[in-house]
Amino acid sequence: MRALVFNEDGGYAVVERPMPEPDAGEVLFRTHYSGICGTDLHAVELGRYTDDVVIGHEFAGEVASVGPGVAGWRAGDRAAVHPKGNVCGACPECRDGLPNLCSAPDIGGTAGIGSDGGMASYVSLPAGKLRRLPDEVSMLEGAWVEPVAVALRGVTRSGFKVGRRAVVVGAGPIGLLTVIHLRLGGASEIIVLEPSELRRAKAEEVGADLTIDPLADDPAAIFGGDIERPDYAFECSAAPGALDTAVDILPHHGALALLGVATSPVSFRSDIIIRKELTVTGSSSYAEEFDIAIRLLARKALDVRPLTSDVVGLEGVFDAFERLRQGTAIKILVRPED
Ligand SMILES: [Zn+2]
Ligand SMILES: [Zn+2]
């Protein structure tokens, strides 16, 4: 079978791989859809990917067969893969109900980053990484569970309250999903800062009240003047200067939630954070949000189809990477069997 693998020294290659065989406790999983994540585009700079790993950590499909000792799963079962779904359960973080922060090496590695993931027709996975997909959630939607959960945790961690105003900085997939969650959560006003026209249009389509091109109109000059300052700012861009912008436009006692992962150190005006007594929250992957994301998709509380720019086969991934880098697509899903 063909697979998209990460090479430490040069990025990516589609290579021929033998059909994996499930060990004890593992299932052989057939991937239907696997999303390309912004993290994948920056794998070399991030330095977190294992050399020669099959990438893809946002994926859904079905169980093809089960290895020895697997209970509760059988061939044909539909599932989304929780890439960090089997943790130690014993470290201080796990004991505090924070499996997303587990300090022991994930058993089997994070799928698509530390161990093989979704960018191949088949992958062997510990059964503990599978989360059942109800019939109401399509396979395509199943590939969205992971990013939906990431954005959901960012909103939850911010302490967002119904009826408040919010600014979202950056309208990539996580920024757009943050807009959707804020709308679901009862925001009274959602303003998006985003230089790409395509992404601004998409933000308005999914529920932003107003979008601003920060390169054309200085947000620091607008907020507090024509537009009221937001109670919350969600930084989803990791763009240089974005943190300063968010800190500038927030009022005293505003809340800044960080979701965008910068690939190099960023500086920001800590004196303003102190003077305004801002609250800053970090948010790392997801805990219970993964199962909540499945429930939200099952009851059609949110629609990810407008965010799905394209579905390509493995031969289309390099072109897809380029489109994502240029910002001419929002999210591209891969069907590895094609
Ligand atoms: Zn991701
Ligand atoms: Zn742990």
C-alpha cells in the first residue's frame, strides 16, 4: 500500500509500505478520510514528528480486523481515531483528569506524529485510540472530530460566558471552528481578524458578525472607538504580532485564549497584560472534548462541510499542501485508498 511519510531531513514522500499487522491489543484500521492539519505543514520546524512516520492525526474509518486480546471491537465497526487516546492513567496529570497532558510517553505514540497515522489505506492502532462513530456522523465528518475538539477545548478553557463579545484572530480551520463554537455558545458578537479574503468570507458564512483585514485596518485603532472592545480574544493564527494585537484590543480584565502554536519563540507586551489584569489561558489538544465533538456532530449542532475545501487522493497531497500554505483552501481531506 502507499503511504505519506514524514522525513526529518526533507519533509514528505509517498512511499510503498507493507500491509501492517495488528499486534496484541491492536486493530487493523482502514482509513476513509484523513485531514491535513496546519501542524503537518510545520512538522520540520516543530521537531515533534518521528522520522519515517505515516502522518495524519485527524482521521476516521472502520475496523478491518482485530488483533489478539481486543475486546469490544470487530470488523466493520466505524470509528474516529483519538490520536492520544491511550494514556498511562497513572501520572499526576492523568490522575487529575487531564489525559491530554499525560506526562508519560503515550502508549504506542500519538497517531500521525509519534506513530503511524491516517495517511495510508491501513494502519495498526491500539484499540484504546478508537472512539465509536454513531451512524449519524459520516466518515467525512469523522475526520473533523479532532479539530472540532481542539477548538472546543480552547473555548472551554477561556471560561467563555453566554452573551459576551469575542474576537477570533486567524480564520484557519481552528479559528473558524472557534467561531462556530462561540456562536453555539451564545456569543453576542463575534469579530474575526484575518488577512485572507477567502477566509474572511468563510468566517462570515459560519457565523462571524464582522471581519476585519488587520493589514488594511489597524485593529488597535478600531477597537475602543467605532467598535466595542471584546471580552475574549482567541489567538488562532500564531502569526507574528498577533499576540500584541489581541492584548491591545482587550479591555481591562479581558481574557486571552491561546490556540495557535507558534513554531518559533514569540514576544509580546507583558506590561499591558499586567496593567489590564488580563487572564491568559493555554489549551492543549482535548480531553472530554473529543467525545463531546462526536456528540455535537451526531446531533448536527455544527456543519463542517463548508470548511471542507477539497478531498484528494494520496497523489494530490503535495498540491494540497501548497494550497494550504498559500491560504487558498481551508481544510483538505485525504482519501488514502484513491
Ligand atoms: Zn491537528
Ligand atoms: Zn498519564
